[in-house]
Amino acid sequence: MRRKLEVILAFMLLASFALAQTTTFTGTTKVTPAWEHTKVKGASTSKETFDPIYNVIHSTGDSTNQMDTVVVISGSLTNGQATTYNMQSLTNSFGDAVNFAKIRMLAVKAALANPDPLYIGAASSNQFASWSTTNAATTVVGPDGLWLMMRPDVDGYAVSSTTNLLKVANSGTTNVSYTVYIGGSE
């Protein structure tokens, strides 16, 4: 009986090692305006319609239009405060460590209630700046604003141990809130 129990436990142990963890990513990034642009001139009315501005279908992987992980970070900053995110040391919503090598999507959404803008970029060292031509580059995201960068090609925006820090700053005099979305490959 003991031998039978040992065999069963050994089999269960082997079976537990055989259970592989997989993570997949699929979806679509769309920017589609729901705008109505109308001009009335006398008895004549003209309307303008708009095609989608951006529409990319993503799948799992490390090639064109592919990402294998997404990280979402929500935060708040007091007046004059800044924070820096190391894109090679993040955690996704499953609790997995994420070490980005390529960024294919980066978005920063400022809260509607923010009285002051956010400043993105220009970390004091190891700046994530492959989206720009200079390490000191910043972009401004105003209240209820959205900054969206997409580079779904095979190269993406490179991240390395010397280009991995993303800074989010509040140079205003009141508190601000934001959400950062980062998608790419490890």
C-alpha cells in the first residue's frame, strides 16, 4: 500500500510540473471619432463623416502588431511631485514581473478633475526616449487629455537597461491623477 501511495504522489508531482503557464494577448486598438460635422448654407446642408483614425488588430508575440504583455498603472501626484517607472521592473495585473524589451503602445490618460497638466518624459537618467530624438523630451497631457503612442511594427520602441525609465510629473500646485497603459514584448 505504501509503494502504491508513493507512485501516486510521484505521478501527481510530475503532473504538476507538466502544467505550463501561458499568457496570451489579443485585441484591437481603435481610435474612431463619433463626430458630426455639419454646415448649413441657406437651404443646403452638408455633412462630413469620418473614417477610423487608427485601427490595429493585435495578437500574442514579438512581431508586427503583436504584444505579449500589458501593464496598467494608476497613480496620483501631489503638487510638484514626480514619479519614475522602470519599464524593466513592472508588474502586470496577474502579479507577473514584466521586463519590457519593446514598447508597441504607450498611453497616458489624465483625469478629468485634474486642474493641472501632467508632464511625461525627461527622467534624470536612463530615459525611455526612443519615441523621441532627445533624452530631454517631454510631452504635456492636459486635464482629461490622452497621449497615445503606437508603434506596432516589428521594432517597436526599444527599452534597455540604459533606456528604461518613464517619468510622470506634476509641476502644478494641486494634486493630479492619471493612468498609464504600456503594451509590448519582453
